[in-house]
Amino acid sequence: MRLGAFLKDAFGRSKPDRQAVQQVKDWTRAALRAPDDTAFAVNEIVCADPGCPGIETVILVMEPGAKTRAYKVPKPLDEVTEQDIGQALES
């Protein structure tokens, strides 16, 4: 059994698609007009809190010399749209 298949079976979720992660990073960079040295991390997490949507996408924006900012989109990574990014950045 491949490790990815094991992890999906063990935890019920597979690793997010690399292209989807890169697309969210690109949309976020463009929306923020972020400089090249700004780093981004995009993760899909499961929130067990009753007030959470269940699965959400968290985008971390790490600019040199600035505090890391986190933005949340209340849906799975593969469902995030460019419009969702704009809404997350406004809130």
C-alpha cells in the first residue's frame, strides 16, 4: 500500500492537489499585490468546533518584518474560487 493511500485511509482525507494550492497562492498574491519576498502557506484543515464549517482552507501570509496574517475560506481547498479569496481578504 502506498503511503498516500494509507494516510487517506487512516485519516479519511488525501493530500490537497498541488495545483489547487498554487492557484490559491497566486490569487492571494495578486489580490494583495504582495511583493516577491512574501511567502504563503495554504492548508486545508478540519475544524471540530460546532461553529466551524467542518473543512476550511487557511491561507497564511508571511511578509518579511511583519506579523503573519491568516485568512480563512469556509470550504475545502479544491472548491475555493478567486472570489472566495477576495471575500476572505476583506474580512
